[in-house]
Amino acid sequence: MSDCFHKHPYSYLFCSGIVNGIGDRFSQVAVLALLLELTDSGLAVGIVMGMRVLPYLVLSPIAGKLADVWDRRKIMIVTDVVRVPFALSFLFVQSVEDLWIIYVSMFVLACGEAIYQPVRKSSIGVIVDQQHYTKVNGLEQVVIGIVLVAGSVTGGVVAFFVGKDVAFALNACTFIAAALIIKHLVIKKEVNQDQPIMIKRPHLNRTFGPIVMFIVVIQSVSAMLDGFFNVLISYYGAETFSMADLGVGILYGALGIGLVISFFVSKKVTGNLLLIGIISVGLEGVLQIIASQAPTLWYIAITFTGISLIGGVGAACFDSIVMRRTPKSQQGEVFGVIESISNVVIGIAMFSAGWLLELFSPRIIGLVGGSAAIFVMFLFILVFTFSFSSKNLTEK
């Protein structure tokens, strides 16, 4: 696949994901910095970040089902175009009295993302051959990594030295550019005949096998921890080390570098992908503990690079297993539910983190969160050992 990447349909998803994501990061860095500037409140950051993911509860499962029966390309184009005016609305926020604009626009933008992401994710399993799943899911981490580096670092620099309004305007432009790129994507509808037959059971078990259900549980717990750490990143960069937009951008950029590097690791991963993914959760926790005690911004940035490298490998493993064990005709529904559960958990965790930051220092919350990740890793290993270790999970 790598030899003809530029001709493969996935190349449009790859490029549009980068363009779309960079603009979103430009805006997010500027919005979070603007919030702290106007309110000086961790709770305000937690509320906005929580609102950003709550639409996933309802819209992602619906979008996932629609992706299995409607034109995925058109759904993605429409969600990009509709978000343009709301991306521009942040230009009108001048004081605390205008905070409602942030809340409303972040919510609407989140609604678009809640529809866009499961449709995009389910498109991968349809246009990519099964033997390339792990490599392509590694490339998906590269997309996120490039977005974090180019979007967060550049966004932080632009907001810090040029102005937040430029970041907001660029976000709107990237939505239009992403829609123009995805316009060329061709996705053939097909009903997969080669995937393993799933046991017919009521409710979620109708399409979710036991291994996929276990992965959903793991990703939900990881999402809870990620929600806490996402809020902490803003506080570490802007408050703990007093570097405002630039500090937030540097830390998100460090995460991006780690995700890009994770591709070169994940494409070489063989063996039991489920076990590797579980171990990655605990290793992230170890590094989060180290990060919580970091003496300088650059020290914590290096640690975050390692965190995202490990997390990227784990995510590629989990997504590859889900794609292999889910019929292509049902991947929209499955990824819709996964996006819904994970993002709602993230939202609750972000809100909780914002509230806890009013009571405890970011370093204490980071220490406790990292310890919790190590604890749940051991719990998942126990479940894996007694329930799944004998199953055929060795995938190349």
C-alpha cells in the first residue's frame, strides 16, 4: 500500500484529516487560552471541554448507523461546511459577557465532530484491505500527531505572537479545504463476506463480539484517564509553567511528535495485539506520574512524547482488532458506539478534572491519575489471562 499511497482512496482521508484537525487545534488552543484569560478558572475549561464531547452520546451512534446505509463522503462534506460559521463566531468574544458564544459554538462544533469521526473511522475498514489494518491505523496516529504538532504548536505560536483571531479564521478555512479534499474520495458500498460471523444476541452483543466488548471497556477507562490529562495539559503549559498559549502549544506538540513516531513502531508490532494494548495503558500511567513531578516545561514535554508514542501503539492495536472482528457492513454502527462511549466518558472526566483543579494542584491530580492507570492495567491483565489469552489474537 505504501508504494501507491497517493493513489489509494485512504490518501484523501489522510490529507483531509490533517487539514481538518490542524484548524481545529488552532482554534482549541486559542479558545482554552482565551477562557483562562477571561475567567482564570479551571472549572470553566472543564465545562467547555466537557461540552465539546457530550454530543457524542447521541449523535455518534446515529451517525455510525447512517454511515452503513448512506454516502459517507457526502456526510463528511456536509459536516465540514456547516461548521464554518460557528468556527468564525469566536471572533466576537471580547469579554466575560460573551462567554455564551464559546459555549454555544463549541457545542455545535462538537456535534459536527461527533458525526464526522465515526463516519470517517468506519470508512477506513471499507476502503483498506484487512492485511493493511495495523499499518493504516498506525497512520491514523500519524494524522493525530501531525495535527498536534502543526496545529497545537503553530496555533500556540500564532495565538501568542499574532493573535487569537487569526487562529479562529484559519480554523474556518481548514473546514472548507477539508471538504474540497474529501470530495474526491470514492467509497464503494460492499457487504463483507470474509469477516467472522458474530453470534446473534440482543442489544450490543448483536454486533459486538466478546473481544470487541472488552476493548470497548478498556478504551472507556483509557478515555476517562485521557479526559483528566487533557485538562492537565492546559494547566501545565499555561499555569504551572506560566507560558500561556505557547506552553499549551508546546505540550500538545510533544504529544504529536510521539504519535508520529508511534507509526514506525506500530507497523512492526506482531504478536498478541490485545495484550500489547493493555500494557500500553499501564506504561502511559508510569510516564504520567513522572510528568506530574517534572521540574521544567521541556522535561514534561519529553515525557509527553513518550506517553503519546505508547498510547499511539496501543490505539492502533485496539482499532485493528475491532476492524478485523467486525463485518464491514456493521463497522459504522460499531465505531459510532465506541466514539459515543469514549467521548462521553472523556467529557465527564474533563468536567471532573476542572472541578478537582479548584481543590487540588495539577501535580497531585496527575500523580493520582497515573497511579490509577497502572492499577487498571493489572485488572485488565487478569481479565485477559482468564478469559482471552487462549483466543487467537496473534495478528501481524
